[in-house]
Amino acid sequence: MPTTDSPADRLDAFHQEALENTRASLAHMARYGIEPEGRVALFLPPDARQAEVHRMPYTHAARQRVVYTTEPGEFTALCPFSGLPDSGTVRVEYVPGSWLLELKSLKYYLLSWRHIGAAQEDITALLFEDLMGWLDDPDRLVVTTDYTVRGGIHTVCTVDSREQGRGGAAGGDGAA
């Protein structure tokens, strides 16, 4: 008879993984002389995010620009320095090659960042890398995160495939 972990066992495993990751992150920051301010809370590493977004074939000759934008505050991750939530919007814009992203799966992927601690710039780069992998051959992909103001600083991060030397940078005219 296979054993299944109880909710308490899963919670203990989550807590242990978060504790180990947070300690490792604090040690990493200390190597660079960075001391977290305020309260430190537990968070998971980026590799704990959902590993897949389902996709569907795009079989049309028509080039179209597809844009997905979350509602303000719908996307959250955790600040690795304080454990406080960083919230904002995520905008994904692409011109499909062979594939489209399936929306429910994309929603679950974005929600999977909720307990992950990482810098806003790192998260944007990881979102781009993940989506580029799942889309495989888009003519263009642009991922923008627009975070809620914290400490008087508004942060907007953008990764554009046309600036990466792939995904439409060579030979694409940029028109949608």
C-alpha cells in the first residue's frame, strides 16, 4: 500500500525547504556585506516554481500579437531581504511561432511564485527564460513586470527577445 504524506507532513517539508533556502540566501547576502533590514521571513527558492505551462499548437499563417496582463497585485513573490510581498503586474507579449500558451496553466505558473524569494530583476529574467522555453520559437517575446511602489521606488523590469539575439532579433521586422 503506497503511503501518502499527510497535510502536516507536507507542511513540515515546506517549512524545512524554506528554512534551508532562507539560511542559504542570508549567507549569500552576507558574503557581499548585505544585511537584511526589518523582519526576515521564510521563502522558497526560484526552482520551487511550477515547472511547466501547457501549450497548444498555433497553426495559422497570420502573424498576431498576443498580450496577457495580470490584474494589479495579482502577481506576488517575496523580497529576499525582508520576506515582505512584492506585488505587481506581469505583462507577456509574444508573436507565436509554433505554440500558444494555455491560460489556466499560465495562471497557475504565475501563482506558483507566491512563496518564492528573489530579486525583482531575477524574477523577470526567469519568467522570460521559462516562457521562451515553452513557446520554443516565438517571433518575439517581451516580458514586463511592473511592481507596486515600495520605499518610494517604482520598479519596472523588461526582457525583450529582440535585445537577446534570439526570438525574432535577426530578420524580424518588429511589426505585429
